[in-house]
Amino acid sequence: MSEFLYIYRAGAQAQSPAEMQQNMQRWVAWLKELGDKGHVKSPGHPLERTGKLVSGKDKVVTDGPFAEKDMVGGYSLIEAEDLSQAVELAKGCPIFLAGGQVEVRSIMKM
């Protein structure tokens, strides 16, 4: 098995408390299903909407996150046979119901 990082990129954010609860239940169910099949190494965590970026030789600090399309909402660490299986597993993510995205990245073995 290889490791993959799922990076969740934000979809629609405006939700009522009932919709937020229903959405959370979908996430819990999806991650539980993946976990029951041995694919979840770490469910990860949601990320705060604020942050800082340190960049360049001068280590300039600016506010973040940045462009809304690049808003990272959270992550999970997944185990799968290969990238194709990791992508297939990602297709069940509830973020798609809100127009979001899942970036699937291989973890390089060092």
C-alpha cells in the first residue's frame, strides 16, 4: 500500500446549522467507510480560514489564505494500492456536493 494526501479545496460555504450538521454526518460516514476498508491512515483535520505565508530569501510574511479558488479546507492521509485507486476512493467525498475539489497527491517515500 502507498500513502496519499487528500487536500480538500473549498466549495460553497454558506449553510444553515442543519445543513452543516447533515454535511458533517456525510463526512463522518464517508471517512468511516474508508477506514473500515483499511484506507484511512489519518482522517486529518479541517483548517482554519486564516493563515500566513512565509516566502522568498527574505522570508517575507503575508496574510493568507489567498485566492478563494485555492482555499484549502482540510486534509486526510489515505492508503491505497496506487494513484488510480486513491482517485477512485476520493470520488465518494461529500465536498463534491458543495462544488469543492479533492486534490490527490502521492506521498514520496524517502
